[in-house]
Amino acid sequence: METYDVKSPSTDASSVRGGCSLSGVELQAEVMRLYYLEKLSIRAISRRLGVARKTVRKCLALEKKEKKRAERHSLLTPYRSDIERWLRETPELLAPQILERLREKGYEGGITILRDLVRRLRPSAPISPYLVVQHEPAATMQVDWADFGFALSGVPRRVSCFVAMLPFSRMLYAEFTLSQRIGSLLRCMENALDYFGGVTTADVFDNMKTVVLERLAGRPPKFNPRFLQYANARGGFAVIACTPRHPEGKGSVERGISFIRQRFWPGRRFEDLDDLNDQVGTWLLDWANARHVESTGKVPWLVFEHIEQPKLRPVPPHPFNTDDMDHDTVSPSCRVRFDRNTYSVPWYFVSQHVLIRADTDKVRVFLGTQCIAEHGRCWGIRQDLELESHRTQLEQSRQRRPDQIAGARFGDAGRRYFKILSASTRSLKREGVRLICLAELFGTKETENAMEQVMQSGHVGADYVEHVLRKRGASRPRQLIRLGDASLDSIALSEPDLSVYDVTESE
């Protein structure tokens, strides 16, 4: 047993070693007495007993280690069994709900300590096991969006990243956009299919609104009809929606998104969206698809080139309409609203219901099959885009009478028409606007001939003129999409002769 020689309290600090004859247990008891009862410091105890200060600290530490920590009393102690029972019965109970029950039992404390206790007592959710899916080459492509916030300087729109992954080869495609609308999704899908050079059997998506319109428990998902049309036009690939709140259903693309966030995005500098997409394209080619995947030990590009790409189905050559489309009514300020901005149209289309179509660069406004306005697409918000020609036309119309405007557009027929019309009860201004609108849709010469025919029948009025124009078949749908084949684009069908049906009925 270790012993120490005791020195007198006045022993010099240089001779404290070896003076205490107390055993280990006795020494610890004496140190505790001097420290807790006499309130001596560690230095004073060391000098009194003639031992090192390290020995004194060790004795006190042993005491603290062996001393049982008394359980702290809390205002919640009387109610702990109730709280535990409630959480066992209903694990999803929140602290405010439990507080309401405790108030009825007389609890007077606050919610902070209750939240701490509930956090410790709430049973943890069981870990859900899942199967490891073995993917076949060219069987599936997983698609998802990733949000990167307001990353472009001066652009008040969030930057989104379209990510597509082929799970078998781990081949990755990514493209940054400023929108997640259906048109942006379809354009990104087109670029992804072009990048991979083919179509898989099925595509797996998250429950994005552009793909899944509605998802109710126990029922199959309701898909976006336009996206199903796209799937059919691109070889008829199957559309699969993941189960909500189960990201492992598309684990490959989720890992692809994490890979972009960790390896590509940090410290990245870019001037605009085009620069950002140029950089991610180079990164995909030089690094992401050329790396060795740790789990497989293979290079995605080599597996894709030699095994998976030959099994992809070819992309049909016919183009698909990937425009964003919306409808609106031209406001009295000669504007239509689209994607949080307003665009001007000619003044004589006020109150007309129009179709708005937009791609990445342009916004076009259609009335029927006629394009009545075209603007560069604005990626800001709350911006008003007005063509100078639209403002000039509106200013000129305010300076002239309706008959003068019609005369300038239709010549003598317009002046004679408005001279007769001025004696009627019709609004000259409204008639002028409608006639100019008809001239834009059907052509000036056709509208002028229709006005002459209406006057010959003894009538005046824009409704009569429109009836004559439509009966003549003057309005021919214009091709909005070119098929890329000259033999198909040049096809023109003649207006059928419906008079044969009248002859048959009379017989």
C-alpha cells in the first residue's frame, strides 16, 4: 500500500513530496474533509498534506465520479408517466397538444421544458428496410428537379437544375433553368434524350405537378395529359410516379443531385445562365461521367457507350410542341399577362381571348391561328414589355375618327361602309375595332370584299362581315409547327364543297 509522510502546514513548497503517511483511502478522506469542510483550496491542501496538487485533484475527481448524481426535480416530474403513456398511444402528439392536457391536470410550467422532455421521450421512428433494385440496361431513366435558390445576379428568379440519371450505367445529365413549367420540363427532356441518344423503356419521376396532377391514397396517380402525349410521341415510354415521401424510389437521381451539389456547385462562378450551362456541360463530359464510381468500380461513360446505349430505342424524328402555353384576355391597356410579366398587343385586339406561347427566347400571342404580337421573353418579374409600334398605333388611333382609320385600311369600301354605318345606332368605334381585327385574321382584301357583299345584301355590321368571311372559308389555319419534311409541310387541303349535301337532302 502506498504511504505518504505528513509535513507540517508550514512546509516549504519545494519539499512537499514524500511527507504523508496516509493510505490511499485515508488520504482521499482527508482531502475531502479539508476541501469541503474547511474550504481550503487545492494549493493549500497540497501544502498541508505534503502531496502534489495533481494527487489532490485525483482524490477529488474520484469522489465526484463515485458520487451519484441526484435526479433534478422538475415541474413535469409528477406528470411524466402520463406524458409517456400519451406518446406511446399517439406518437405524433405535439408539445402544444400535450400542454393542453397537462393544464387540465394542474401543470403550471411552460412549454420549453415540456418540449425538451417530449424530444427525449418520443419514440424514434422505426427504420424502414428497402430492397436493393438491380437495374437493367436501357430499362429506366430517373428524373427530378433540384433548387439552387437566387443564384444569378440581378435575376429575381430561382435557379432550378433538371437532373436525369440512367441507373444502370450511372450516366448523368444536368441542365439549369429559370422555370419548372411544363414547357421547360419538355425542353429539358428533349435535350436529355438527345444527350443520351435514345429512349428508355420507362421514366421515373417525382410527384411534380407538370407530370402528376393529383395523387390520392389508394388510387392510381392522375397524370398530366400533355406529358402523356409527349411520352407517346417519344416512343411510348412508360411514366412512373414515385410513392410520396419515399425518395429511395428514385435513389439514383437523388444521389446525382447530391453529387452536383457537392462536386460541381461549391465555389462556382458564372456570368449568366448560358455560362452556367456551358460549365455544367463541360463538367459532365470531363469529370462526372468519366469518374470511377466507388460502388461499381466502373466508369459511367464506358458502361453507357459499350453496354447501355446500343439498347436504347431511337428517338422519333417528328418534333413535339414544347412551348409554354397560356390563355388570357387582352386588357384595356392592350396587355396580356404571362409568367409574372405583361406584354403589349395592338390596340384593336382589346377584349379578345388569345393564346400565349413561349419558348426559352420568345413570347408569341395568337388570335386563332394568327400571330398578332411577338416579344423577346423576359425572365424578370413584374416587367412591362411594350413594342414601340404598338404604342404608335394606339396614339394614331386616338387622333383619328373610326371612319378615317377604316378608310386608311380599306380604301373606298371602308369610307362608304362607315358613311352608311354612321346613320345606324351601332358604335362606330367598336365597329372599327372589330373590322380591323377581322382584317388581321382574314386579310385586308378578303375583309373588304366581305364588306362589299354585306352592303349589297342591304346590311351593315361587323357581325355580318365576319359571318361572310367564315362562310367563305377565308380563314385557313396556318401551320404553327413545321414537321421538317418538305413533302409534308407543303400539303394543302382544299375547302370541301358542302353544296352536295344540300342537293342530296332536296332529292
